[in-house]
Amino acid sequence: MNAALISDDATAKARAFTQRPRELLIAGNWRPAADAATFEVIDPATGRRFASAAAGDAADIDAAVAAARAAFETPPWSTSTPSGRARLLLKLADLIEANGDELALLETLDNGMPFRMARMIAAFGAAESLRYHAGWATKIGGETVNLSVPGEWHAYTLREPVGVVGQIVPWNFPLAMAVAKIAAALAVGCTVILKPAEQTPLSTVRLGELVLEAGFPPGVVNIITGYGETAGRALVAHPGVDKIAFTGSTAVGKEILRACAGNLKRVTLELGGKSPVIIFPDADLKAATDVAARGIFMNTGQVCAAGSRLFVHERVFDQVVGGVVERARALRVGAGTDPTTDMGPVVSDVQRQRVTGYIRAGVEDGARVLTGGAEMPGPGYFVEPTVLAGTTAKMKVVREEIFGPVLCAMSFSDTDVDALARMANDTEYGLAASIWTRDISVAHRLARRIKAGSVRINTPGSVDSALPLGGFKQSGWGRENGREGTEIYTEIKSVTVGL
């Protein structure tokens, strides 16, 4: 760990945290799993174990659901005021910011992302998400309604918290995802059982300590670490859970949907993507090239909205793709704790094999490797930043989400907006898209035709808590962030009074 970037204090705190037994948070108390089981936590930059966490199971989920239900239905949480919930969220934001370097270092050790990115997104981005959602606590409400039936009426709607919420977060941005989910649910008065990915449990457990320090009542936030096929499955199927909010792969999202049929619990799914980037010849090519490279290599391509399908007009194809290749070759790949690192490892050996398997499949189908394409030697789970050309829409490497630093580049000659939209929409996903052109009319016409939850025009892909996030088609159900992302944790009740 480089002291020039990571402070001695953050290093000492993170080391002490990883050396303590990591337990489950249930009803305001830390406890081991019911069967005392644990699992190893691996540093993807070295492939070595550096911590362990409790492996919660169905019995622990039962206890967490009971705690969340009790907290939801009894004071002080059941009688909490919107402004009171807002104050707690703001206090938690301050605590995350105050412990930002420690949280960022835990995120880097857990996930592999460069420390400077972890500090910006995982720590300070999480704090800002809490502050944004704290504002909604006092602004979510119903409305009065004018009725047309005969008589004199007072009719209105109420927005009430949905109840006990199970939230399952992925390993690519563990802390940021966890905070965004709990922030919206807590703002409206729900209680939460939070399950982090088994690959990256530590920053979420540390978040639980800060939740208690902030003063949230026991049982309002419960954290169960463990495996998806045990703890996750039990949480999704539990009849005492009113809603599931999941971020992860489309395949797992479909399994969750089937499991939620038992009690028709509410479901929000933020799933996979295969997002198109479309660059016209009149675009600012330097900016477009820079963003295209960052859009696929940021966080080692482990981003649901990564721009993994690059469409460039044939007149500028060689210039743009050559620029992306040049930027890929210049990336410094290494441990996230090294301040010179631009791109870290993928999260696990399983993920490394998945990514390189897709690259091999693309080559077998006729794709050309312009740069990268292989595992990197040494300890840890590193994959070279890779650019493939000669790809077609029928190839597996183009059609399926890889979740790694692999870009599929294709050219186009027809600038007809409808034809380009068909090309962009030729996927089962619909999460995000990016358009680069100086013709604002073309940009807006194309944005209307692309079936994606987020469309960016001449700008990098940034996530702001005020913008709804979610996808069309098999990229998910519902939205997170913004008003929509808060209201999904409520139910609407209509009340009618005859006067």
C-alpha cells in the first residue's frame, strides 16, 4: 500500500478491520452465523485470502426478517418522522465521508478497483447518494383527487412504505450499490435486509458499523453475508419479505423473479447490458475516443452500462478504433493499491476465465484481436484490455454480456437514423447507449428510437442520484434513483370520504 496515496491511518484501520471476525448484523447486534460457518475473502490483485466473513444461511435470514419486521411495525421506527429519517441519513453520510479512505481501501482490497476510483465512487459518491435521498424523505406523499361520481367527496392518496425489503447488491461497486439501495428504502420508512455479494462483503459490513454509529434503531438495517445460492435464495423466497431489490446478472434476475411468485412480493431488477456507442464522422473524435475507451475499461469493464459495442462510421473507423487501441495499450494494469494503476484485476478467477473464454469464442467466430486478448502473468486475476474488430451482430461475443475489458468494434456506412436504431437495438438488453455527433437533431431523433433506459449524448457515462437508472427489455424492471427510485419502495393507498 503506497503511503503517498493511502494514508497510514486508513491502512491501519483497514488492516485491523480485516483481522477481526466479520459477523452478521441482526437486530442491532453482531453475531456469527447460526452454524458458525465462514468463508474466505480473496484479494483479486494477489489471489490470496486476506479476511473472512460469516456465511449466513436460511436460519440467519429468518432471524434478520423477524428483526426487520419488528422494527418496521413498532416504535421508534414505525413512528419516525420524515425529517427524523432524513437526519439519520445525513449523519450516516457524514460518517461515510469521515471514514472515506478506510472504506475506499476496503473496496480496493475486496474488488480490485484502483484506490482513487474507490475513494471517488465508493466513499464520497455513496455519501452524496445518502444526502440526495435524505431530501426525498420529506417530499414523498400523496395527493388530493377530484372525483366525478355524484355526491360530495374528500378523496386522497397515501404513499406508505412497502415494508420489509430484501436488497441484494453485486460485486462491481459494492459500497455504492449498497448505500444507494438502503438510502431510498430508509428514506420512506422501510426496513432492510442487505446481502452483499460473497466476493466483496467487507465494505458493506463496515457500512453496518457506521449505520449503528449513526443511531438507526435495531433491526432497521440488517446485513447478512453469505452465498447467493443459500442466503440469497432464502432471502428472495422468504414469505416475510415484502419486496426484493436486486442488481446483478439477467440470468439471476430471472431466477429471482420466479422465486418471488410465492407471495407476489414486489420486485425491482437492475440487470445486464450490452450498450451501444455510436460515433458519427462529425463528432468531436478525440473526446468520443477518450470516452469510448474509458467506458469499456473503467473498473476493468465490470460495469453493467459499459459501452461494449462500438459502432463507428466507416470514414473515421480506423482513426477512432486506432485511438482506442492506443489508449488500451497505454493503460497501466496492476493492483488497485498502486497509485500508478489505471485498471485493476477482474474480481475472481471465475470471472477471468469467463472473460478470456468470450475472447477465445470471438476469435473462433472470426473476430480479430487488435490489442490484448489474454490473461496476464503473475499472481492475481488480470486480463489485458482488449479490442476486437471484424465482429458481427451474430457473434456470441457481441450478443452476450461479458462484464470485462472487451470492446467489440464495428463500422457502419448508412447514417439513416432508423437503420442505426435497429442496429443499436439488435440485443436482448436495453440498459444504456451513447451517441456522438454535432448534429443535435440526429442525436435527439436517434435517442428517441434507441430502446434503453439511459441515453448519453456527447458526454461520458456518469450516474447522478437525481437520474432514474434502469433498463428496457432484459436489462431489468423498475428504476433506481430519482423520484422513481424512491417511490418503488412505497405502496399507494386510495382513501375516499363521503361528505
